[in-house]
Amino acid sequence: MIRFNNDYSCGGHERIIKCLTDINDESFGGYGTDEWCEKAGEVIKDLIDNKSAGVHFLTGGTQTNFTVIAAALRPFQGVISAETGHINVHETGAVENCGHKIITAKSSDGRITAEQINEIAGQYARSDIKEHIVCPKMVYISFPTEYGTIYSRKELKDISDVCRKYGMFLFIDGARLGYGLAAPECDVTLKDIGEYADVFYIGGTKCGAFFGEAVVITNSGIDESFRSYMKQNGAMLAKGWLLGLQFYELLKDGLYFRIAEQAVRYAMKIKTAFNAYGIPSYMESCTNQQFFIMPTSLLESLKEKYTYEFEKTIDESHTCVRFCTSWYTKEEQVRELINDVHSLLQPRTSDS
Amino acid sequence: MIRFNNDYSCGGHERIIKCLTDINDESFGGYGTDEWCEKAGEVIKDLIDNKSAGVHFLTGGTQTNFTVIAAALRPFQGVISAETGHINVHETGAVENCGHKIITAKSSDGRITAEQINEIAGQYARSDIKEHIVCPKMVYISFPTEYGTIYSRKELKDISDVCRKYGMFLFIDGARLGYGLAAPECDVTLKDIGEYADVFYIGGTKCGAFFGEAVVITNSGIDESFRSYMKQNGAMLAKGWLLGLQFYELLKDGLYFRIAEQAVRYAMKIKTAFNAYGIPSYMESCTNQQFFIMPTSLLESLKEKYTYEFEKTIDESHTCVRFCTSWYTKEEQVRELINDVHSLLQPRTSDS
Amino acid sequence: MIRFNNDYSCGGHERIIKCLTDINDESFGGYGTDEWCEKAGEVIKDLIDNKSAGVHFLTGGTQTNFTVIAAALRPFQGVISAETGHINVHETGAVENCGHKIITAKSSDGRITAEQINEIAGQYARSDIKEHIVCPKMVYISFPTEYGTIYSRKELKDISDVCRKYGMFLFIDGARLGYGLAAPECDVTLKDIGEYADVFYIGGTKCGAFFGEAVVITNSGIDESFRSYMKQNGAMLAKGWLLGLQFYELLKDGLYFRIAEQAVRYAMKIKTAFNAYGIPSYMESCTNQQFFIMPTSLLESLKEKYTYEFEKTIDESHTCVRFCTSWYTKEEQVRELINDVHSLLQPRTSDS
Amino acid sequence: MIRFNNDYSCGGHERIIKCLTDINDESFGGYGTDEWCEKAGEVIKDLIDNKSAGVHFLTGGTQTNFTVIAAALRPFQGVISAETGHINVHETGAVENCGHKIITAKSSDGRITAEQINEIAGQYARSDIKEHIVCPKMVYISFPTEYGTIYSRKELKDISDVCRKYGMFLFIDGARLGYGLAAPECDVTLKDIGEYADVFYIGGTKCGAFFGEAVVITNSGIDESFRSYMKQNGAMLAKGWLLGLQFYELLKDGLYFRIAEQAVRYAMKIKTAFNAYGIPSYMESCTNQQFFIMPTSLLESLKEKYTYEFEKTIDESHTCVRFCTSWYTKEEQVRELINDVHSLLQPRTSDS
């Protein structure tokens, strides 16, 4: 089975497993107070050129999202998110479980705009009955979004400006950050992310690590007691060095960015080929997630050899699905998929 | 100042204050274990013809809403509501503060349909990734809605049927229940409400009482530990008889329904007159809340003598406002308002 | 039935009911934005000589306790309380329901000491693993305590000093504040309370009002968004003036203190008499709640005419019970009780 | 540095790292829906001889504790635990953060008794004011306890019986389960644990795995929606097979029990030697955690070569510390420690 259904169906990069093996007999301090977390933190702080940032390592995306939000907000405050935001649709209400409302903004491609945020925050700021409504105190965006789209540097800056204008925190979910930064049309750097966001994370689970997300907090108010929130929310791994080590290995020489770049290149190949074959993109994604509207019959033929993710039914004969590449996707797999789709479409075309 | 801005700006019905005065020297058991609560409960159970229902008295609407929802749902379950539902917009995130997501359905007039509910519940029922999404386990509707509209008996039944189909609870917010049942076009009875809902409440605060909401629970699973939830959520008044007494007095001979009916009649007078003067209704409400699109200049002239509630700006010269009648609204006040609007419009008409 | 079982079994002071009747036709602004709340707030601020304090009116003790704690603490912070504190034993876990741990200190008479608090706070301050333990950020004491005991001015000052030393808030539950201040041996003034506490409340429910607690916040950080917490927690009465009016009436000329003083005087009579008859006090209370160890047979004889509250079984023939006086207790009732106990004990003595 | 401070300072068993390496190129289904989790679950169900149990893999102890408790309890229900229980002292209030009170029972050695539980549950059962107090609905015990002590089969059965009598769940924290079952004096089997508990877990983090806890749920009510609770609480690892694989490898042929048995054997050697040298045990632990009261000067001498964990100061010259062995402790390390302590004590004895 060749898996294109998601980007978390394989273990970790070989360099990580080698490193894990090498140090397996050594012992380290617990709960993230070890030299690997220290070194990984230094690398990250260098990358964003901010020595005073806080860096913390958590185990997964949902956990990271609600722990950050719980640490930042008071009970009467909520977080603005795209309707399609992961926290709003696929985390079993984890944010609400922590007591916070998600204030949704409509989105057609996973992104929201500074204008939308300004509208929501302004409405609260001007309200005469503030005590009756939830205070928008944080903005959550994902980079890239759940639909594979990205924000331009200008869009990010505008969002950041609105946040600062209203004293709101900007939180960037970077579960797939590597793939976003690797997009051909991306004009945003990791340093920009560090500058615009109050808190963001560098996703490891989907981008070379076995598991783990590196949370970077540039807002000292949020950082101050963050470790207490981590522990309270079950997000402080006893053997924290397992996380530090992975991020150190991935980031120390840019491996993280190279493997993401390759995955995005493969995704583009698939997109170009599919589009050429008359399979339209459902969303103009420039990253490793590609959404297509495909003949349902074609998908049926593909499913014995490939996995892909069902998104929704378009009509009786078409379905929207996601094909994901990842750091572990191989060039042959991409070629094979493209060829198979081509072959499967050929006869059908000749038939009709 | 003549207040039409809301329906909770006056104390309680004179019969209540008389009764309170009469028994003020007597002593009663605490926390709702008294004869007044007992008697009021009996009256209510008779009204809905359901002797096994649980009846509990709480102090206000927001408190009632979140206490009921907290009592009914488990952490991974959410409540379906109109986007415009009170719990979603004007309760400072009280439901989320209890850990539950509000799953919103679009609404143009405050109502949602059985189809919308069926769509949401069906989507969850058919999902392969249920553990990643919030389980819709309750439907919250208000009767009448925040916009003064009401559901027909058929609509209620359809909603109730969908709820039962999917094992969801139906919760009817009756903060203004009296006004809803008194609507000229209402074909729903209190007994219907008790039959279709798993839990609902008869609003007192806005309908003759000084304060208080009578929660009626026909679903024994929700009723079982409800008093624990009341206490935990600060919703169990030490002198519970103050609540029981009010509801007994209001309901024992139908006073509640008569005073609501009168308020709705006054609202209709205002509506008919305003519409006749060329002031359009923003929403076709048949209850005590009337929303109009009025010339902003006219509102300016009215505001020294009358209060009304700002809803939103329509354009540079028009504003949407709410005029509310209530059980304490007097016929003269209504007549005066209508006359003043008429007079104020006359010269303007002749001027233009 | 003559009720000594608690201090909340009668309505409100006659002056309040008169006032309520007088203004019943008038209309007021909602949610505590009315002239009565304003006036009551001014009186209270004068009483504590602190014009910048925030004053808010809530409906009951449990509600007040958790709303204040929710407003003051972050999720990883807890509140220190006597094991016997009301929040720890009789509020159905309301504080934990808001997400906060109660850090208990042992207590034999309802009080805790500055030393105990210093020990707990110091332990945290010196800990190397702060992120693994709950941060003590607030101290909750009741004045008088659940056992009727009070703190001296010196004790309060010491507790306040420890709180300030460690940056903790001091929260004084004054559900029975009037009775505490009226104790013969009390050397604390309301102004002292306002000076030592960051937040406290003046209990109305048990002390002359129909219902209501006046929360006074001298710490601006807690006060800032307090109204949002009130609304979110169902603690903002729509007709807030019902609360403001009661406190204004009770406090404007010292009525509150006079009626409390009388109740305490009656309690002392009962105590003196009972002790003289050989009935020992279980706790040396100087306020309106008196705990006695009584022959169970005597209690059996009393219970047809009087109510009292069971505390616990002492041995086969003795029971600890609470006798409560209140602002509505009448001198005759006290005399009658004392006489009856005397008579009931006489024959028994002669019998034995 | 030779680490005896805890049992989580080394990676994972070599067989696990080999297995991880072997399958690193393979891909698997996400979120625990893979063959490794399946196989590990089967092995565990065989071990407890209960094919209908639910088995779930989480990443750490704190996370497991609060997720299980959140899944089992309703808001007004609490969990009984020893005062010294991990959930009560070292998890930053995670259980309270989920809204539940921990009802503490005194404990001198980490254990609580069926009598204590019976007392607490009985008190609630007999209470007339149940709605004012937290309902004890679960009992949490750790096996072995935080002090290394264990329960006998009889004690466990008695506790289980009380739980069933009152309809309470029994939850056994098995973070160090392997070490408990390996204790020389242990008469409890894994199957017993599965029979007595409604839910328990087999700790991996401290017992051979890199990380992970295997939760076993024999109570179908708790199991039913457990995956929703896992996801909501950030406890569902995207690459769940990393956990399944580890438990399969550890349990398929008893490796888990063998390595735990060795660690306990080493701990006994240390205990025997230390005791023989006049160093008393602070607690009579029969598992891998040993608590000693040691001369502070001796500890000072040891600390350059060994790590141990500070527990508390006993007097000016003595300190209570923990020495932990683990699956990765080597015989030479134990021998070296014993020799060093012996040598360090010798001269001191001759000196004095």
C-alpha cells in the first residue's frame, strides 16, 4: 500500500533513529531539563534570532493547541479561528473543554483576513455590553492551513498588526510549518513567523520526527508559567530529551527544511500532472496537501494500491479527496501514482 | 422615562409582592425543600400533565442554560443552537466555560429547522472519525426566539423527532415562554412543550416574577442529579421558597398567561401602527419583542421620553431597534408611544 | 415550629419589603447598572473608606465563592482553605468545577493561621519542581468561620501579611459577616476587613436580606473583568436593583449591624444558659451559631417544637447540634427555648 | 553520573529500538488504528484473560490519570485518593483542572484501606444533603504506591468490594505496575488487577518503554467513548503504532516482567546493604523505589557520582532521599553504590 492519505503514517527520519540508538544507554534529566532540549532550544532561538524566546517540546498538535490556548486566555476570553481551523473541527472540542469559545470567521480556503479579525475585535471593543459577550483575546491561524494554503508576508503582518492594535495574541499553528515555508510561492521566513506571532510551533510529527511539536513563545506573559500548563495538561514528557533530540537533529543543519521542500516538490508534480489530466484542484494549495475533485470511479480503481483521504462527495460521480506527500514520500511512489492515474484515465477517455 | 428597551426593568407582579409580604414572618425549609416549591411544582406538573417530571427553580436565564447543559452533557458532547441563540451570543461563553462546544446552525430569524439538525446529527452519525469531532447530543432552541419568532407545533414535533432519532436531548429555553404561548398565531401549548422537550423552562424574570426560572425536566436521566448541578453551579437559592411562591402565584390561576397575553396584544398594536406609518419590521415577530428599521432621526427624538434597544445600524439614516412590551406595560404608554411616533413622523412627512 | 436550625429560614427585613413595595412600579436599568446598586456601592465604599473599591451584588454564597475564585486564579493556581471551609465541604466541588484545587490546612475550630499559610506558600516558593505542583495563589478564610469562631485583628493582619509576602490574594467569605463583627470579643472593623482582604463579601442572605451578597474588591486586578465573570457564571441578576436596594436599605443607617448584634446577643443567652445547665459547647463560638453536645434524648424531646441542625453523633447518648439565631429570631423564642431545655432537664435530673 | 534518582532517565529497551528501526520505513494507520496496537491489545487481553476489555495507549502518567478520570466522572463526582497519591500532589492540579475534586484519605505509606473508603462512601450514602457535597464515584490507588509499597490480594479485593458496594469505579495507577508485581512479597497477579479494577494501566515509561502507558478498561461504560476523551485531552498519538509496538515487544514474551523483576532484585540488594550499614528505611518498600534516612554528610559525598532524589529534611544531620533502580540499572552500578556507601561510612565510624 502506498500511502498518500496523510503525512503521519511513517516513523521518523533515519538520522533520528540513529541518534536515538547512539544515546540509548545514556541517562538524562527528566521533564525537558536536559541538554538535548537545551541545544534544540538554542538552535530554534538562533533561527528566529530571538534569544529571549521560550522553547518547549510537546508531543502532538491537539495537545499543543489547547495547552497554548489554556495558558494564554482567561475564562471569559475566546480565540478567533477560521471555521475550518483544526481546533474548530477536528479536536473533539478540546478548546471548549478548557473553557474557551472559538469565535469563528468564515473561510473558503482555510485562511482568514486581517479585516475579518478587525471586524470581530472592533465589535467587541465598541460594545456597550462587553460583560455579556466573549472577549476575543487570541487569533489562531494555521500555516499552512488545513487546505494547504499559505499566508503571504504582507497578510501575516496585517494580521499581526490587528492583533497588536487590540491587544490580542497571535498564535500560529505550525503542525506543517516546514511544508508551508517550503512552498514555491512562500515569501515568509521562520524569522517572520517568530516576529509576527506571540506563540507558534514547529511541527515535528508530520515533518521528519517520530512525534513532537516545538512551541516557541515570544510573549513573556504566556511563557512565564507555560511549564505548569504543560504538566497540568499532560503535555510534559517524562523523557523530554526524546523530543529535544529530534528537533536538534532536524534543525541543526536544515534537514527539516530540506525534507519538507522535497515533499512539496513531489506534491507539485502530482498537482501539475493531475491538472494536466483534467483533474481539477479543489483548492489552490501550494504545499504538501493537495485536494482534487476526482471521478469516483477512478478513486475506486486507485484504492487497492494507494491510500488517500476522503474529503466530501461532490456529485454522484465525483469526490473530493486529499493526496498528501510527506518527508518520507519517495520519487518512485509519486511517479507510479501519476502513471497509474494517467493509464486509468486513458482507456476511459478513449471509451467515451 | 417610559421603558420599552427590555422586559425586565420592573419588579414583580403586585400579587407576588402581596404574597411575599403576607408570609414574611413565616419560616421555611431551605434550598427548595419547602411547601411553596412543592405546590408550584404540582401546578406545573398538572399543566403539562406529567406527574413524573422534575421541577426546579433557578434564579436567571444564563444560569439556567449552562446548568441544564452541564447536567446533560459529557465533556466530548456539544449542543446544537442557532447562531443567534442566546447561549451563543450573550452569555459570555458560559456554555464553553462548562466545557461544551456550541455547534451552530445558521438562522435568519432566530429559528432552526429539523433539517438542519438532521444534517448535523447525521454527519456525526455517519462519520468514520467520531473521536475527532464533537458529538452533538443536545439541541437548544428558544421559544420564542431571541427575535420574537415562534415555532409551530409541527416544527417542534419535527425537531423533537430528529432528536429522538439520534438520541439527542431537546432543551427549550423559555425565558419568554409566556409571550410565545400568547402569540396570536401560536398553535403550541405548554403541554406540547412538555411533551417534545426533554427539559425546558418557564421564564419568570421577564414574565411577572421578580426573578426566577422554573426548569421542567421530563427526562429522568437529566433530572436524577440535577440538584447537585444546581448547587455546584450556584443555582440553588438558600431561600428557595421565594422562587416557588412566585411561580405558584403566577401559575395557580393562569395569571402568568393573562399578563403575557396582554403584553403581546400591546406589542401587536405597536407593530400595526408602526408598519402603518411606514416603519418596516426588521423581523416578523408575533410576540412581545418587536424589531423595527426606523429613521435614526426619529429615534433621536424619541429617546428623551422612551427607552428602546439598539440592535444595529442599517444605513446612515436608519437604525434597527427593539421595542419590548412586558407584563407591566400600560395601555397608556403604548398609546402615547404610537401617538408620539405619529406626530413626529407627520411634520417630517410634510417637510419632505 | 420555632427554627434555630439555620439563619436563612425567613424572608427579609420589613424595611426591605416596604422599600420593594414602594418602588415596584418604577423601572430601572438592567444587570446592576441602576441607581440602587450605585447608592449601595457608595455606602459600602464609605464604610471601608476606600472610594476605588469595586462593589458587585451576587445572589448567594456558593455562587459568590466560585465566581470570585474563578476571576482571581489561573488554571494552575489553587486556593488555600481550612479543611472545614465551606468551599471545601458544602459546595459540591464548585471550586474544582471551575478548575481549581483547594489546598487544605487542618483546623480544629474553623480557623487557620498565618503560620500554616506561610508553610504552604513557602514550600511552593522553595520548590524545585514548581511546575509539578499547584501554585497557592489565594487564601480563603471565612469571618466568622463555619463554626462561629472569629479571627482577631492581629490574626487577620498576620494572614494578610503572609499573603502579601507571597503575592497571594486574601479572600474573606463574609456570608455571616454581620454576626462576626457583632461578636462581643471582636476587635475587627469592616474597614479592617477592607484593608486586609483583596476581596471579601458582606453577606445579605443570612443577615436581613431576602437574598444577596455584596462583593467588595479592593484589588483592581481582580475587579477589572469581574462583571464578565459574573455574567459567565450566571451571577448577574437581570434586575440587579433588587440586590442594590436591599443592601442600601440595610447599610445606609447601620440596620445591618444592629440586627446582627441582636442575634448574637440572643445566641450568647442561649450559650450561657445551656452551659449553665451542664450542656457543653462543642466549639467556643462567639457569634450567632452555637454548637452544643447534648443528650440525644433531650434533642428528641425538643424536636417537635424546635428545629436545630444535626452536626454529628458524639456517643450513644450524645449528639452535637447547631442552634442558630438570626436577625429574625425573637426574644420570646429564645426565652422559650431556654425554659424548655431547663424544664426538660429538671425532671431528668431528679429522676436519675 | 550514575542515576538512581528516578526510573525514567534512560531511553527504551534495546529490543524496542531494534523493532523501531526494523519497521521505520513501513507505514501504518493513524491514531492507534494499526496492527501493532491491535496485537499489543490482544496480548494484554490474554494476560488478564478478558477478551472484552478495551486497551488504549497513551503517552504518559499524568495524561493517563486525568483522561481516565475525566472519562469516568460527571462534574459533581469526585475521586477518593490517598493524600500522598500522585494525582493529589504532583500533577499540578490536573484532576481539578478537569473539574473534579480529589477526596483525600490519610495515608502513612502511600496506601489506603477499604475501611477508609467505606467510611467516605458511607458518609455520602447516608447524607441528607447529598446535593451539597461531592459524590465519591471513583477510587484511585497506585500499585505500587508512590512510596514503593504494595497492596496484598486481600486488600485489593476488599477495596474492590467496597467500590462495588457503593457503585464506585476502581482505578489503579500502574505507572510502575511491573515493579509492583515483581515484589518478592507480592501475591497479586496482573489478572487479579484486571479483575478488581474497572480501569488500570500498565506503565511503560518507567518500565522498559521509551514512553507510553497501556490503559486497560474492563468497565464498558468507561470504555465506550474513551477514544473521544483521548483525542479531546491530547492523549491520542498520531503515530499510535509507536506505542503499540513497544507494548507488544515488552509483553509478548514476558520481557516486561523480567526486567522489572531484575530492577526490584537490585533495589532489595541496596536496601539490605544500607540497612545493614545502619541506614534505616524511611518506608518499608518492597519495590524499585527505596526511601532511606541518611546522614546528610554521606549524601553530600555521594552526590558527585550518583543522583538520588531529595524527599525531605529529617533533622540537621539527616535527610530522607529516594534511590530508584530501574530496568536499565546495571549490577555493577548497584555494587559500586553499595561499596561506596560502605567505604564512606567506615572512616566516619572510626573517626567518631
